[in-house]
Amino acid sequence: MAAQTSEKKRKPIGANETFWGYLFLMPVIIGFIVFTVFPVVMSFYYSLTNYDGVTPPKFVGVQNYIDLFTNGDFGEALWHTVYFTIGTVPLGTLLAILVAVFLNQKIRGANLYKTAFFIPVIVSYTSIAMVWQWLYNDDFGLINSALNAIGLPSVPWLTSSAWAMPSVIIMSIWKNLGFNSVILLAGVQGVSSAVYEAADIDGANVVQKFFHITLPMLKPTIMFVMIISMINSFQAFDQIYIMTKGGPGTATQVVSYLVYMNAFQYFKQGYASAMAYILFIIIFVASIIQLKVSEKDSL
């Protein structure tokens, strides 16, 4: 009888493991709820109010969202964001592919090159932006000094509406090149050497192997890099804030910077929350489209 009672009270073998597993996960779960779920929910609530960060919020329904599409500032900032994304993602990905292929070669000092390309990734955007701001300086910047030395006129990199956004794009591509290259390098190294050996036997040259073997095999990795780059470019803020403050005028005012200005300069936090949610929806839809295109190409 005692043996039967003991048998009934015996816990399943995995019960303790499950309990301790959830117990150790609790700090992460609590942190996720407090620092991610709760702010997201509250941000959506504030997007339906006229909250200014001081006085109690007053419910206004979808008025903030209506204002977004009737006021010209959001549309202009969205265009600048798309411009920045188109400028950074395709060119940045292409350069990263070339760098990855270069680093995959058996060359002397390959590890040194890898380190050199990756150093900008581990340096903060603030530091990088300040250095490039000095390089772009109209009067004593290193780039204009080099142009003057070869007889070319100075370029108003950050003080011209025409040059400001391309200047920020160049810096952003350089900053993220190392990260994208390392991801793509892992993809290149994942291609079996037997495939290249078979191509050599068939008489394929370097260009043919690149376009008919390397690129097709890299498609999933390239799509991953492009999605990550697209998300980062839509959320670009640090380089804009440090280098141009959205200027000259509003030439580099992207959505993230406009959200910041409305939330912390104009104290329109309800309006800023609505902007942030629209930006999230745009990023989400764009990511889904890229994934669907990737899946279609892989069939």
C-alpha cells in the first residue's frame, strides 16, 4: 500500500527540469514584458491621445494618424527615409559581396583585412559620425583638403541640400560594410569547394564562377543582409542627429529624427507615437515582401 502511495506522488521525470527551466527564464521574460511589451502597448495608447509628457493624456481617436497624412512633414520625412534606404541598402550589399569574395581569397594578411573592415562596426555611431563630420568640414576637412590639393573645388558636403543626404549615405555604408561583409563571408565559405572544382574542370573562369555559383548560392544570405540593412536604414537616427540635425533645412530629416523632434522638442508624444507605429508597419510590410520574394526565387 505504501509503495502504491509513493508511486502516485512520484513526479514525472521532466517535471523538475521544466520548473527550473521556466524559473531561469523568468528574468528574461519579465524584462521582455517590462521593457518591450509594456512600452509597445503604452505607445499605441498614447498614439490615440494628445499626450504631451506632462499633462494627463486626452483620448483623440485616430486624429494623430489623420494628421500624419494631411501634414506635409511626415510625407517629406518618409521620402527622405526611402531615399536613404535606396542609397544604402543596394550599394552597401553589393560592396559587402565584393569584400566578402575578396576576403575569401587565400591572400597574405587576410585576418588583418578582416579586422580592418570590422573595426567600424564595433565603434559607436556617435564617434564615427563625429569623425566623418570633421572629414566633411567645408573649411578644414580632410576630404576637401585632398580635393583642393589636386586642383578641384571644395564640396559643401553637409551644408548643401543636394550633398547632405549622399554624404550621410556614404558614411553609413562605410560604417556597416564590415558587419555585412562578415555575414556574407560566412555564406561564401559555406559553398562547397567541390562545386568550384567541378567548374574548373568545365573550364569556367573567375567571372563565370562568381555569377553562376557564388551569387546563386548566396541568395539566402544576401536576402538576410538586405532585410537587416533595410530595417536599420528605416530606423536611422544617430548619424542624422550628429552630422546634420536633419538639415540643411529639412534635407536629411528622416522619420526617426522627426519622431524624436516631436516627442522631445515639441512635446507632441501622442503624435510621435503615431509616427512610430506607422514606421513600424512600413518596416514590417517591407520585410514580409522581401521574404516572399526570397521564397519565390528559391522555388
